[in-house]
Amino acid sequence: MTALRPMPVATSASAPYWDAVRAHRLVAPRCRRCATLFFYPRARCPSCLHDDLDWVELTGRGHVYSCTVVRQAAHPAFADHVPYVFAIVELEEGVRMPTNVIDCDPASVAPDDAVEVTFVDVDDELTLPMFRPVLQARR
Ligand code: ZN
């Protein structure tokens, strides 16, 4: 029997994010007062603490800020997924998000690699934004 995957729980602050992801769009909250774009979604701007926020569509392009290869599943639901890449991806807009880099050899992923978002429909309820390498000439 396969263990059930831990599921994210949408809050009033994060529900618009999860709704967008389900529609295969990547968004982040932005403060209308000081223009700070931030991630993860929360009820107040982390810069000025105001709650007047809107949502900005992101390009989905960015680079690997940091990464590691997970070889030991931290939860039984991920036992069939190891080895996989856990990464912090920095989007072109400057926000960073925890994610996975997929569709590649895990050992090939390194900081500064160019990546682009891809949406993985885990099941009828859950879609996750993950990233895949963008093939380009090395600097
Ligand atoms: Zn602000």
C-alpha cells in the first residue's frame, strides 16, 4: 500500500496562490503600499506589515539558488521518488521558492542552472509547481 502524501493546507492568505497553481499559473503576492513582492504567501507584507496586497503573475523562469539530492525518503509517500532534487529556485522577479527540479538526472543539477516552471498534477486536488532545466550554453 502506498502511503498518503502530505498535502498542503490552503489558508485565507495562500488560497489565491493554490487556485492559480491549479490553473497552471505561478503568482506571488505584492504589497500595494511599498511594492514588495514576496513568497511565501502571507496575510501581511513582510517589509511594511501592511495587509493591502495584490497578486502578480510570474514568468516561471529563474535559476537554482540552492539544491540538494534527496536519497533517503523523509516520508513513506516519497519512497518511490528518491533520488530527487530539492531546490530553492529564485525567480526572475526575485522571489525564492522551495520546489523540486524534475525531468533530469538529479546529479546534474547545480546552483545557477536556468530553470522554468512546469506544473505537476499530483491528483484531482493537488497541483504543484516544479521546475525543469532550461538547456542553454554554460557561462
Ligand atoms: Zn509593504
